Amino acid sequence: MQKFKDRWEIQSNWQLIFPVIGLMSLVFSGYLISKSILGSFNLSQSDSSYLGVLSAITIFFTSLLLYITLKLFGVLENKWSVTYRWELIAIFIAFAITGSTSARLSDPIISFIGLHKESTSGWIYWPIRILLIFPAYQMLLLIVGWLFGQFKFFWNFEKKMLSRMGFARFFKN
């Protein structure tokens, strides 16, 4: 365990929550991908082999996602200036929570406006949905980043991103 703590620069036991949540998220994502793939085949969920196949595919996709995530950590560790490696996990989790939450929040808002995917042209529906998601995402990113102790990183990230989009005048000192 000490080797793991040293690798991720974990000084306190409470910081272990980030690798645990990250690993649980990867397993859940692998499970959802596997279930989606198996849903396209004509397998009965009551079949005894279904659970074995589901488990094997879940392990495969979880391993693949873990490999990709660790590669991303290697690339982004130098690009993003973080003090400790465990902060990368917290940042990834914050991005995941924010993206999922803002997408979920846009559904009731767009329905309240009266737009529905089935009855509205995609040329109207998707731009409006993206315009609704964007500000919600920006605010949620700061809130979730703050909850994960990464407000400074996300504030700088927001300023950089919005400045590249032409909103630099709002961040001048």
C-alpha cells in the first residue's frame, strides 16, 4: 500500500478516496459498455453464460479504460501544473461529474422550453441544447472543482478556455 501511496504522492489517508472513486468509475464504465454491447446480441440475461461473458467483457473494457487513463495522466501531468499526482485523479473525476451533470440538467430545461428531440429539427434542437449546456457546464465545473479541492486549477482552466474563445476582456486585472 505504501508503494501505491508513494506512486500517487498521497500524504494523507483521506486522499485515497480519489483513486477508489476513479477505479469504481472505470469499472462502472466498463460494465455499461459491456452491457450495451451484449444488448445488441440475442443473449438472454437469465442464461448462465451471460454473467460470465458480461464479466469478461467488463474486465476487458475496464482494463482498456485504465490503460488509456494512465496514458493520459502521463501526458497531462506535465501539461497541467498540479502539486501532487493524486490531484490528476480528482481533476478527471470532476470533469466526468460536471459533463454528466450538465448533460442531465439540459434535458429538463430544454423540455421546459418546449423542444423535444423527436419533434424538433436537429438543426434547431442541438445548437440550442449546446447553448444551454455550455454555461451550466462552466458554472458546474467551478463548483465541482471547488468540492474536490481543485478550484484554483479549474478557475485557471476556465480563464484560459474562455480567453481562447474571445472573452479575454472579462479576465483582465
